Amino acid sequence: MQKPSIPQGTRDFGPAQVARRQHIFNVIRRTFEQFGYAPLETPTLENLSVLTGKYGDEGDQLLFKVLNSGNFLQNERRGVITPNVTAEDLDAGPKVVLPKIAEKGLRYDLTVPFARYVAMNRGTLTFPFRRYQMQPVWRADRPQRGRYREFYQCDADVVGTDSLLCEAEIVLMMAQVLNGLGLHDFTIKINHRGVLRNIFQALGGAGNENDLFVAIDKLDKIGREGVSKELLEKGFAASVIDTLFELLGVEGDYAEKLQRLLAGFATAGVESDHDRGYRGLAELADVHDLLVASGFRQFERLEFDPALARGLSYYTGCIFEVKINNVAMGSVSGGGRYDNLTGAFGLPGVSGVGFSFGVDRLYDCLESLDLFTETAETPTRCLLTHFDKESGLAALPLLAQLRAANIPSELYPDASKLQKQFKYADAKGIPLVLILGPEELAAGVVKIKILKTGEEKVLPIGEVVSALTV
RNA sequence: GUAGAUAUAGCUCAGCUGGUUAGAGCGUCGGAUUGUGAUUCCGAAGGUCGUGGGUUCGAGCCCCAUUAUUUACCCCA
């Protein structure tokens, strides 16, 4: 006998967990639809040519690849793995061999499949196109806290418009979902790739731009010392690093930080790239104004953080990231604007903006903050007891009526001891037990016990359904 | 890919410097006037101590290997 197991980084979800997860999905779906986003689903498997090269070298390594069908060892004795793979290929290593034996891979995120969909359906879509998508994705990552190999993302994106109203609406949706889940203590961080570029320019343009962004993104995690150390190792001068922290350390509220960075960029001689100075700062100011006009009230939860960078390189405009405070958990949501997402699929110039919720992390946050209220083990509301064959049969019409009245109900399938049937109802959290035994049958009544209070009522059999539908 | 930790009953874990038949709680099953749960009492079942070697008179405990799990880093939801 083998010991059963599931693959690393995957989980089973029992009835109570599924119920909780459905609650999260429902809050997110309702919000997305309120904002006019329409659902989309794409295949679990994508062609690897669609996926590779979109997430950087690290991302490519994290793709789950699916072996082609067929018997690869069939021709082994002749030194041939498949008709496509030669001995030279084998010598060249996995980078050459893998694309020949694995043409498909598991979806790594929802944005790239969406871009592929937009490119493939460009002729039939009406732009601006808003879609949401809630599906699992797979990454061959090392699992750890808040990180799984199979997890759900809930994305909402709009493509075909440059309007900053979309950015503002992302903030509104983020806040609505988190408030709806009861996760009130959150921080939405916002920044702009243009601001990061201006910071790089303010430092005199020395060093590697990406190294800089990767390092400062960790500021709140490893602190100034950690960032300094990393930048020194990457060849940035100490004086440059001082200038960097002057810019990143701007204080004040959202508008004040924008003002101070504007002054800082001007002092550093950064060239203007916008009719109002700098594109990044100007757009961030516009997003703020649009939020005010939209009636957004939680500005204390919205933080302009010039150190926010985010990894995925396709972002070009505003970028977002959401953290739940007082929980040791990475970001639960993130996103941003990209100017050319579909370019790789032969459709250049389509800009868009979108964001994503990580359901599994939201779940973990809710759990560690003890914010789940319902722990229903079963949807069943009524358990009908089963005494003997006769009373069991007599219960079936009532069972059918209860179900027809939309009251989830079940008859205990065996004529076990009543004690056992009650224990079953209690263990599953079924609130009502309907006792329909020989005594009740003879009198034409049903005894109803409310388990929580222990209270019992006797009702004529014909009045049960109407009494319970109240 | 790098570094650390853990592996004992269905679950969560004890098990002293190596020493006879490996324990607890929870759960499961049975019973306490055979038509009443969650509380209480009694009882039972259930483990070749992850796997394979080694040291020793003797290994759950020490050593090596291996596999799995987990935490941190990289990166990310």
C-alpha cells in the first residue's frame, strides 16, 4: 500500500475551506462586475511559445512544462529521442531539447494569456475592452509561507485606453474588495515607472537601471543599510546613494511628496518629459484628483511610495501594490499600466492597465487575523432522522418538499441509533434535526429540534415547510 | 538554485546522558434505563518511530546517505 500524497506546493480544500474561498471570490467578482468588467477564461495549457520570454529568465525557469504526447523511448536504441531531437541537441543541453519535447506549459499568470487573447481576437473586440479573470496559475517555485505552486489569481484589466480614470478605478476596486472582506487595515502603495526613471536620471545615469529598481524595491524589507550594501556591490557610488535616499526619503502626504520630488528632480537637472514637468509625477497627481472626484475617502490608506518598483518589466506607467498591515505576508494585490503588452503577439500600441488579487494570500490573511465568521462544514440546514424502513420512506415526500422550497436537506441514509444521527448533525453543524419516527407518523406531526438551543417544537407535517421558510 | 530546521498513532505532539512490553491530548469505534447531539464517566482499536546503511551487548535517541515536509534568501500573488 502506498502512502497517499499530493505534489509539493499544492493543497486540498475541504468543504469549510471552499466555502470561505467562495466568499472571497464572490466579493471580488461582485466588485469587478460593478465596475463593468466582463469575465474571461483561458485554457490551463498555453503553447510554450506564448509563455516563454514574457517573465524574464527567472520566470522561464518557473514555468511548468508539459511533455509532448508519444513514446519518447521508442527509438532510444537507435539513438533517437524523437524525430526532432538529434544527438547534437542532447549535447547542447535542456535549452535546446526542452522546446522540442515540450510544446505546452501551464499558465504562469493571467495577464499574458489575456494579451494573447486580445491579439487573437483584435477584430471582434470592442475597445476599450474590460475583462476580469479568476483562474489558477502554476509556478515551479519553492513553496513557503504565502507561496504555493498552484494558486488563484483574480485579474481585472482594461486595454485600449490611456485614461488615468482606469488607474483611479483600480484603487477604488482594491479598497472596495478589502473593505468588503473586512480587511480594513491595508495600505495601497502607488508609484509610477516614470518617477523611477526620473530618479535614475537624477542620479546621473550611472550604473544599471534595473539593478537600482530591484534594490530600492526592497527598502521597506531590508532597510537603508541593506539597500546601500546591495547598490555598492552593484557598483553605485556612495555619493549617488546619498542622493537616492534624499529623493526616496521625501516626507509628507501624497501631494507634498509629489511637490518635493518635483523640486528634487529640477535641482538634479532632470530633463522635463511632460508639459507639466514630469510625466510620472503629473499622472500620479491626476490619479489623486480623479479619486477625490470619485468620492474616495480612504486616502490615509493610499500611499505614494517612490521606492515601489515591482518586478515584472512590462509595466510602464502607474504601479500598485497592496499589503495587509500587521500580517507577515507579501503583497495580496498588485498591478500597473503597460504600454505595449500585445506587442509580442503582433499587435503593437495597445496600452492597458490592470491588477490582480491573490486569493490564497487573502485567505491566509483573513485566517491569521481570525476574520472568518462562517465555518459551515456543509450547506445542509435540516437533517431528517431515520428510524426504520417505514419511517425512512415516509420522510421522502417531506425531504422533496424541503428541497423544492430551497432548504438544503438530507435524510440520514441509515436507520442508525438516534444518538449517532444527532452526533452527525452536530459534527457537521446542521442547525435543525427533524424527527419523524413511528410516534410522529402516527400523529401526523414532525418534531423539530434546534440543536443550538436544544429547543423542540412539534408541528403538523403539512406546516413544516412553511414554518421553515420564514 | 543557496542556507537552515523537522520527520514518532488518523491529527497535534511528548519520549531525560542510548537501557526491558514507545506515551498523552484530540479524533474514531463501543458502552453508561435500547427515541436525542455538543458537556460528563467507562472501555477498545490504532505505531516494524520517513526509508536504507553504520556504530553498539543494546538505537525512537548517536553517525552517514536518501526521500519528503517546512522556513529564510532569490523572485513573486
